[in-house]
Amino acid sequence: MYAAQGVGLAANQVGESLRVFVYDCPDDDDVRHVGHVVNPRLVAADGVVLRGPEGCLSLPGLEAGTERFDHAVVEGVSLDGTPVRVHGSGWFARCLQHECDHLDGGLYVDRVTGWRRRKVLWQAGRAGWGR
């Protein structure tokens, strides 16, 4: 995650079939949030829907304007089983929603529509990662 200058990483992105993600992400007030959630559940995603640039370590170098809520709440447990409830706003809310999507088998491009979706899928096809 750090090597790629990412702000979050889900276990399934690195071949681990575990429901856990880590994050090191600022919110819109530049407050840094660092942690992890085991067995996370997105329990709230609300507020204003904003379209903003979103990339992914699973699609390196690509980015698309993706709609996300500006507030999110994730519940789960820590590594030692202690219940955790993480509130995020702004950029951090986007990160929480993005990582929960990964653990449910999704990518940000699944939320992109129209010409933005066509463009990012075209770019992915030309990237040559599988060659």
C-alpha cells in the first residue's frame, strides 16, 4: 500500500481470503486516520454524494470520477476481537466505502457509468498487465 502511495488495502487484493482491510488515509480536514478492520460491515453511507477521482491498487495508474457518499461508518473488530466502529468523512469516507467494496468482490469501476466507465475500461484493456 505504501509503496504504491495508496491509502487502503483489502486482504483479497494481495491474495488473502480474509475479510480485513487496513487504511492510512486523511479526511478532508487533513486529519490522518490509521488502522484496520476485521470482518467490516458498511453500516452507513450517507450525506452528500460527491464525484471525485478514485484509483485502485488493483488497477494501477488508472483513475475515474466515482460517486461516493461523503460520510461512512464501518463496524467490525480489531485483530484482538475488540469491537470497532470507524466514522469517516470526505476522502476517508471514500476510502472506507472503497475497501468494503473490495471485500464484497467489487472495484470502483463497478460504480462508474457512461463515458467515464468506457474510458477506464478501455485504459485497462490497453494497460497490458496480463501480458
